[in-house]
Amino acid sequence: MAGFAKSKAELDSLGASVVAASVDAIDKAREVGAEVGFPVAHGVTRDIAEEIGAWWDPNRNIVQPSEFIVDGQGKVLSSTYSSGPIGRVEPADAIKLMRLYESRKAKK
């Protein structure tokens, strides 16, 4: 999440918003949100993880990374799921993908 916070200016230039979700309690989510500068939802459960198709780690009771790029109309343009601690989308890659979608839209 820190990488997305560092890329805030570039994300803002694209009109992008970042929102995160965590298994953490509300106090910890607020603390992290204050550190990164974007909203962090709290209390993700196994049911919520299953609803979005994410992998739940029953040994640690956490949801593994699940990342989505959603357009202004709520359409999921890209989704990435991890089954372990690696596999997160890097901010630079998300920005490249958003620029690609913008360039395609401009050509229409």
C-alpha cells in the first residue's frame, strides 16, 4: 500500500482513487489509512473473501491480495488474485494499465 501512497500524484493525474480492505479492526485500519493517505476498510471476513473470489488463508485468518481496477461506471477492467504472500500489483503497472485503457478510450 505504501507504493500506491508514493504514487499518489500520478494516480491523481489519472483521476484514480485507491481504496484498500483489510482483516484488521477499525482502529488499525484507520491508523494504516492515515499513514497511506487513502481509505482502508476493515473487518474483511472469510465470507467477504469468498464473495470476491479471493483466497483466504485459514492458518493466519487473512485474505491474500486481491486487486481490482474499476472504471467510473463500476466495471471491473482488471483483477489480480494471489494465493500467497507474493503477487501484488505494483503501482507502476497499475498506472501503465490505466493509461492503456485511457488511450484506447481516446481512440474511439
